[in-house]
Amino acid sequence: MACLYHAQHLCSCPYRNLTLHFKFTLDELYPLMESVKLRSESYKEWLSAVEDIVENKGAKKKGLEELHSLVEQAETKAFPKLSLLDQLRTVTSEADKVAVMAQQLLNGKRQTRYRSGGGKSQNQNELTVEELRSFVQQLDNLPCNIRQAPLLKDLLTRVDDFQQRSNRLLSDEAPSPQELQELLDVSLGLDVELPQLPLLRERLEQARWLEAVQQASSRPDSLCLDTMRRLIDQGVGLAPHSSVERAMARLQELLTVSEQWEERVLGLMDAR
């Protein structure tokens, strides 16, 4: 078998004595040529897209779904098995694992209120803030985008805001109990380990007690010995703090003076 240009290599007979056997007509050959051309262009486009992903060349990252589509395209169209395809499969597999971990983290929200103060319970399996920050950095380093990434970045932003507000309130000499309660309520939506929570609960109990002392002191006509004793008993059970100690000292002094006056009054009444 030979082409028309090399027929003489097979036989020196005149062309008129030869019989031409062909498989496709010209009308059939042109579509076949177009199909080969389209396949070649498709492969070049696929190759360029995969190189951008694997070598992280593109200015805009592609979605994880597009990586799966490229792997499926290579298998469906039987593209040559290059090391680039193996790298694409590896990258896609790693991104799938990260996406599963991200979804598990987003689905793992537990909201348990404490009887005193509120705020979520701490779970030993929760990520620390630094682990969350490292995980978000891992998302940024992926050669593709996953749909959970914006939600986790938003979670990290809210955690950072929570920590800043916590540090401000904890450094305040007399924080508002309303602000402390609001911050503890915010913690319900943050599924990470928050080391500030125990201190915030302590300060909330202190702030509520100080508020009760202030309200009682603002109504001296209705402030009785039993109320002062009750407030002092409650203050004894609080965590130590300078503001609590000062309020306790004032209450104790006021109680002592009031008890002395009560004894004098009772003594005068008995003398009559």
C-alpha cells in the first residue's frame, strides 16, 4: 500500500493499469480532518488549563468543580497519560480532603448555654484560633477555590473581632454586664476554642454583682441590713478583683456602721 505520490515505488506499471482502492471519499475525509483538528485544539486548551492549575500560574484560581471536570475530560477523551495528569489528580484529591475537613468544621457548631452567663461550652475537639488561622492559610495556598473558603474566612474574621472585644472588656475596670453578655452570646456562633470565655464569665458575674450593689446603694431609703448581708455573701463567692474588693470594703463598712446604729436604737428602745 502506498500513496499516490509513491505508487511507483510499488510497481512501475502505467497508472492506467493500476486500481485505486480508498476507504473514505473526500466528503468523508474533511469531517474527519476537522474532528482531528478539534481534538488537537481541545487537548491544547486542556493542557494549558492544567499547567495553569498545577504551576499556579493563573491570576484567578479555578473552582474545585473545574478540576474534577478537567480530570473527567482527560479520561473521557483519552488524552495522553502525562505526569501532568497525575499531578492534576493529586491536587484534586488533596483539595477534596481539605474541602471535606472544611465542611466538617462548618457543620460542627454546638450551641450550649450555661445557666450562669451563657456562652458556648468548650469542647476538647475544637480547633484553636491558631489552628483555624493555619487552616485558612492552607485554603489560600490551594491551587483552586473551594466553596467553604469564604465561610471559614468569615469565621476567622469574627473570631479576631471577638478576641479584640474580649481584650478590651477584660482590661476595663468596670465593664458593662450587657456588653459582656452580648459577647458571650456571640461566642455561640464561633466553633473554635476561645480561652477568654472563663474570664468573661467571671467578669460577667462580677459586673452583675457590682450593678446590684450600685442599684442598692442608689436607694438608701430601701437599703436594709438583710440586703447588705446578702450582697456581701454573694460577693464572697466571686473571683477576686480590685473593683469587687473595693465594693466589698464599702459594703462591709456600711454594714458595720448600720449594725452599730441598730444596736444603739435597740438599746434606747430597751431603756424606755
